[in-house]
Amino acid sequence: MRMELQDFYAGRAFDAYTFFGAHPKDGGARFAVWAPSARRVQVEGPFGTAALTQTHPGVWEGEVPGAEPGRPYQYLVTGADGWTVGHCDPYGFAMTLRPEGHSILAQMPGGFTDDDWMAARTKGFDRPLNIYEVHAGSWKRKPDGSWYSYAELAELLPAYCRENGYTHLELMPLAEHPFDGSWGYQVTGFFAPTSRYGSPAELVRFIDACHRQGIGVILDFVPVHFAVDGYGLKNFDGTPLYEDPSQGAGQSEWGSCNFCHGRGEVRSFLQSCADYWLGVFHADGLRVDAVSRLIYRQGDPAQGLNQPGLEFLRFMNDGLQRRHPTALLIAEDSSAYPQVTAPVARGGLGFDYKWDLGWMNDTLDYFRKSSDERKTNLDRLTFSMLYAWNERFILPFSHDENVHGKATIAQKMYGDYDGKFPQARALYLYMAVHPGKKLDFMGNEFAQLREWDENREQDWMILSFPNHDAFRHFRALLHRLYLDNEALWAREYDPEAFRWADCDHGAQNVCAMVRRGWQSTVLAVFNFGAEEQPAYTLDLPAGRWTLLLDTDWQCWGGTTVQQNQKKTGTISRRRPFTVALPPYSGRLYRLEPKA
């Protein structure tokens, strides 16, 4: 079944890639491109140069004998200004490696063996969701410094995620992009997996391998702006076709071109792109970048609502929810706009999850402070619980918090080298117990201290240092406890399933949290200060406690001897829950009520 052109013009299409682009046929290929102001359109490749015919308003088509899969091509578009410019195919399924800007004739990818995975997949609202964010070109590199291919990463990355307790992998943008330093966020080939790491077929193999190992794959999706390179979408037919033609609104803060979301054909292009990654590549979710720019003009509430952007978001998300009901739609949104994760039918934007960037900023600000400063700043941690139920949140320590002079997560901890590790362990236990799904950027799992650089692999050699190796083992155990304890995720977005057991003693740098599941209850107690708390006492119901994790165990580099520590105990009126907490530490307990 092929796209209806009226749907394309009206901004209702989700399958425009089935009509537009290059589609191999016996002995050649059919080409179709949208260029309404063009005077002439030709397709050029090893097969020669062939003219396309305008068959419908703005639509140029043609069948070209001898055009074979695997060969490069481009459109020669003579625009309204009379200039002829070479452009890659907006709907091309593959592209040449930068700096070249040609499309590659390719079959639509396929060949998955993941039927069982796709049938069992859920949105994970009442399941653990622990996301490992990765840049494919700098997670690991070969000894000669070259990139691993998708097929080679398939042998490495899914197993690593499984071993370390992650449920999902989030890949920074894989759509073809000309500049490595954009990290994939300034795109030229929206339907083309970047050729840096191989072919579309190899990406299929990678995602299939992830699914075989029980790892979901989330892809970054960039529907706000695109690269300014002349061979891309900019002035495609000699006019601002894909970009916003408004003065000032056509350029983003990153120097790229903002999409014109008020144009139906552009909406169909972007909606179809989202559908392509979810449907053709079996992606388990999309993390939509820079959503605040779709909500507000240029992302600035003072400039007012971006009505075309909001209408685009609602229609796209509603359509994707219907077409891919178990895929995750995640908003990277820094605004306070309401109902981002409410269904469109109830007036929301239709996302499943939203990044809680407020929690991230407040939490990291707290942990940058000295022990004395923290005594008057516990509200930086407690504030998030005043709005935690407004949306379905993901707690993100993303790539953005590990670059541009911000320091990595471990490096942000107050104090000297040795002092950072106990604080980072306590931080990650706090993150695990706080309501909200989890996301962490590569390298944080072993406390990398150097900021991320897309031009080199992570500092795996530091695992030879005891502090970093111990930290990685701590994180792996913490993740296993998260996966195994349904109290940490089963009632994630139920306000009745969380309470502060204590948040009134900030001057002692202590606090305690209780999470309830359907079948179990856990308690986390924290000392975020430099002084020991020898008798931290909580008023808890009678019952029994079992110690699950102590961030101060010697095996992590702490001071507490695990073998000498009491592991279970009772709580009663005569025997309240009392614990000695070393500096910068946290403990996780299972609570069982009195029979």
C-alpha cells in the first residue's frame, strides 16, 4: 500500500518514504522528489543523468534503467532562482561518508528475527527502565582509533548492557550528518543511518542483536532543525522549502535551519521519518530532541507558544501511538509546559515520558556543594517531589552533563579525587530510589573524570585503578538490585507509593525515603555530609528490616566491613530503627511489616 498524495500535502502522511526517494525495480529504480518551485529536476549517478517529470503538483518522478543498488546518486535541482544545485535525496535510505554528500541507492532494510521481542514489548510504565546513553563512535574504538561498525558493535554493546544491568540502550542520533562535532544533531540524511559505522543492513543486525539479548534500543530523533550544508535540505528548490521562511525564525540558536512545522509536506516528511525508524528499524523508542523549541517560539516562553510546533507534536505523537502502541516516545523538554506526557485526547502532547531536567540540575547543584553548604540546601533534593507526579519522568544524567566544561558526574562531586567516590555512590543510590525511570551516559558507570570527547573512546584504561573498578562493580550491583526489587519501579508514578521517612534534618545532612511496590517495600537512608551520624533514628512501623546495599562497604573503597555488619533486625516501639551512617553514605533496606 502506497502513500496517498493528498495526505502528504495536508500533513497527514506517516508513510511518505514508501512513495518518495529511490526505490529499486527490475533493471533500474524509480525516483520521486518534492520540489514545487523547481524549474527542472534531474537525477545523476553512475548510470548517467536522467530528467524527472513533474507528475503531480510539486512532485517529480521518473524510472531510470541501470540504476543499481549500492551506487551513489544525487538530484540536480534547477531552482526558482535559475541556479542548479546538487542535493542528496531527502528520503534517501543511505548516504556516502562525509565529506561527500551523495545518497546511495538502497533497498528498504529488513531481515529481523525479533518477532517474540516485538510481541512482548511494553512501554514499561510498571517495569524497570534503566537506559544507557551511548555515542556509537566514541564508546569504544579499535586499537588503530577507527570506529567499530554496527555489526561489530552488535558483538560488544548488547552484552555489555546486559552484564551491567541496563534494560535499554539510547543511541545519540544515527541519521547521516556531515559534522562529527554536531554529535548527529545537525542532519542531512534523515532516513539514512550514518555510513560512519556501516550500512543500513548492519544497523538491522545491531538492533536485532540487542533484542536477542533483551536490550531495547531508543534512537535520538531531531525534528526541530537541520544542517545548513548546501547539498542538504536548505533552499532545496531554490526557495525556503523545508525551513521556516520567517525572518529570525528560520535559524536556530545552533546556526542550523529550523523546520517549517506549519507546512503540511514538512510535517509529513518528519512524521514519516519517525515512523521509518520505529517501523522499518524496529526501534523501541524515540527520544525527541529540543521539544521546548516546538512548544515555544525559539524555545523562549517570552516569545509565546509555537502553535504550528504544538500542532505538529500532537498529530505526530497521536499517530505514532496508534501505529506503534508499544514504542516509547520521550520528550527532551526543559520547559514547564504542562501535560507533556498526557494523551492527546486529554489535551496533552502525547509523549510517554519526559526528561526531568529540573531534578538533574537541582541534584547536581546539591552535590557540588560542600558538606557545610548542604546543611541549608536539602530543599534542592526535596523540591522534585512537589512536582514528581505531574508527568511520567525519566531522571537523566545525559551527555549534556558531561561536556562543555560542566565536568563528568563523578568529577562534579565536591572535594578531592578520593572524596568524590563515596559521594558518587550515595548519589547513584539516591537516583535509584527516587521515583522516575533512569538514564545515564556512558563512562559514568565507572566514574570517568575526563569530559566526553566525540573524537576518542571512553577512558577504559582507568578500570585498572581500584577506585574506578570498584565503582563499576558497585553500579552493576545497584542496577541488579533495581531490576530485582519491584518496589523501585512497580508503582513508579503513584504518589501513594512514596514518602519521605525523614526530610526535616537537613542541618545534619541526613534524609530517608520509602518506596512501596505491590509486593514489597524498601527504605533508603542517606548521610550526605562529612560527619558521621552515629545514631540516626527513624519512626517506622513495627516489622523487620534486611540490609540490601551499603555504599560504604570496603569492597567499594569504603570503611565498613561487610562481614561484620548486621544484616537483619526488628523494629518495635521498644526497638526503633536506628543506624550509624558513615560520612557520604547511603543504605538500602527491605522492610517487612510485622506479621
